[in-house]
Amino acid sequence: MLAALGSLSVALSTREELRQALLDAANRAHGFNPDLQVEQFVSYMMTPAGVTTMAVSLGVLFAVLSGLGGLISASTSRRKPPR
């Protein structure tokens, strides 16, 4: 998905074309799931506040998962602390 968005952003030169392509993709995806809550969520994610919310949420998720990975790695390593 990210690779497709990356190649899409390279192929499209202006921000408006990229925005329109994302809206078209969201509308096509909506056809598979005509639930009103999904439509409201996608509409919110297309706003600047939605994009900011998603970016912050992904940043926090990345930090938490990285911390958990480090914690698990540190707890499973058998190194002895220096004296």
C-alpha cells in the first residue's frame, strides 16, 4: 500500500492531482463497504485534521512498538551487566 502511494506521488506532479487520486481510491473502496461509519471515517481522514491525527497516531504507535521490541530484546539477552 505504501509503495503504491509512493509511486503514485512520484507519478503525479501536483498536490491537487494526488488529492483527487486519493479521493477516487477512497470512493472505490467505499463501494466494497457501504457502511455509513466507514464513509464518515474516510471523509474525516481526508481533512487536514484527519491527516494530522493519523500521522500523530502512527508516530505514537511506532514509538510504543519500538520500545516494546527493545524491552523484549533486553530482557531476553543473556549478557551480564559490567562490574
